[in-house]
Amino acid sequence: MEEVWTKSFEAAGRTFEAVCMRRPFREGFEVRIEVDGETLVFAELGYGDSALLEKARSVVESHLASKGKA
């Protein structure tokens, strides 16, 4: 059975939700974030909530900047 949980965070003045899923047979977990109809996905190696939220903020802000929305 797959383990799934969510974390809310703020980036670029907006609130987003990171959906985290344990990755079977791999270290850490996968994170998915919906941003303006696009799904951003990255791996998190389990360094804790602070590292997860900081990486999520960074990924979202970078994506928005690349689209000219940040």
C-alpha cells in the first residue's frame, strides 16, 4: 500500500499543496505540486519537513520565474 500525505506552503505570495508519496524500493519519496495546471515533480530524500518545504518553494518559484509569473 502506498503512503501519501500533503503539506501546504507559500511561494510567490500564493499557497500551494505538495503531495508526497513514498517511493517503493527507493530512498525518500516523490513530491508533486500543481502549479497553474502543470504538475511539478521532484524526489525528496527524506531530510525533514523544513528541507522539503524549502525545496518545494524553490521549485515553484523557479517554475513561475521561467513562465514570467514571479
